Amino acid sequence: MHLPDGEMVDLTRRLGAAIAPDGTLIVVGHHPDDLMTGLRHGRRKFLVTPEDLMPAVDLEGWTVEVVGARNRMMAWPDGKQVS
């Protein structure tokens, strides 16, 4: 989902509340740094960092295993590599 203006925080909060005890919540998104590669287009307000979403997590009762961004290599049609 591409939700503007911080709505991803609210969605993450609601999803977390719906998870059964001992369940797992995985959130994957497009990082704002993607805009610098030229491969991603769109508006900054639709992109989130893991740190943007942490206020949505009620840490009581949760074990947070990973909060971070991962790089991946992509290629332009001409073969130029970007991450």
C-alpha cells in the first residue's frame, strides 16, 4: 500500500493490534533513498523508513528482531548497476 502523510504509521499500528499472541508482523516498504537511484519515482510522502514506523509498535509484548534498511542491486536497461 502507498499511503500518504504518515498514514503508514497508523496502518502499522492497526496491523500490530490484529496480530495473535506469538504472531509475526513483517513490514516491507520503499525507502526514501530509493528516489536517488532514479529507478523509483513518486512522492517522498509515500516512502517510509523503519524508524518512521517504530512509534506504531507497542513494544510491550513484542520482540523486535530487525529495524533497518537493506540495500539491493538493480540494473538500468543499459546495464548500469545502482543500489
